[in-house]
Amino acid sequence: MSIFQFLKSKTFFKQIAFAIIGFIIVIFSLKFWLNSTTNHDQKIQVPELHKLTISEAERTLKELDLDFKVIDSASYNPTYPKKSVIEQSPEAGDFVKEKRKIYLTLNPSKYRDITIPDLNGRTKRQAVSELQAIGFIVGTKFSYVRDIGKDVVRGLRHNGKIINPNDKLPKNSIIQLVLGDGRR
């Protein structure tokens, strides 16, 4: 039997028909199985979790049969309570299915600590810009010591205490400069 005779035979057409019917059955059974196992029509609206503590957020999510995972702490934001939710993904109002994980970012309990640079011998302008660039607030009441260099940094103070290079202070701390008065 040649190949052309086989392609015209009833056996060949039966095999093609069985393959097509089998393919259709597999597609429909797969579609039915996916619809029943993925809860396609189920929708749960994600609640607003901003400014809630982690325990309040956990309670709220458990009531809706949702899970959560804390992914990170953001930069400290003083407008939010300490250790409260500052960001969430998916956002509030989005629809998800049960057991979906909601990813939470928390507000730290304080600003992060920053190392004090060595500013001794720098001008007031240089010191102010460097301190502001790394996140400190420079006080406006400068104290002066007897020194030949006018407006040259001779020390730093925080809350009346002398601070040294490589000490650590929280971001947004107020630092007062001790400057030279320009007299001999």
C-alpha cells in the first residue's frame, strides 16, 4: 500500500476523527477543571489598610480569608503611626481571590541613624550643605569659639552635647554648629 492510498483510506480518516474528538474532549475537560479549581467568579475587595497596626491589619485580612506578608520597612514618615502600614499591594479597592497574599510595607518606629561626617575645618556653608544633604537639620543659633578662622567649623552639638565624627544620630536631628569667630 502506497502513502497516497493510505491517505485516501477509511483507516486514516478514522484516526484523524479520533484525534480531533480526543483533542476537543481534552480542551473542554481542561476548561471545566480550570473553572472549578481557580474560583474564577470569586472576588474579594482588598480593604484599606493604611495607618493600621500590623495586628489590626492581620485581623482585618483574616476576616476576609486573605493572607499577608511584610516585605519591608520604608523611610520613616512622621504622619503615620509607628509600625503601621504605609503601603500595600494590591491597592485598596482591587479585587482578589481568597488566600491571596497582600504585601505590606511598614512605617519604622523612628528615623534611621546616620553617621556624623568629619566637618572640622570646613566652612559654615560647606558644613550646612553636607549635613542637609545627608538628612540633618542645621540649627540657626550658631555658637562661636575663639579661633583665627571665621565661620570655620570647630565642633558640632546636638541637644547641648558635643558630638564627634562617626557618632550616629537619627535622620532629621537638629545639629548646632560651633564656629570660629575670626579673632586671634
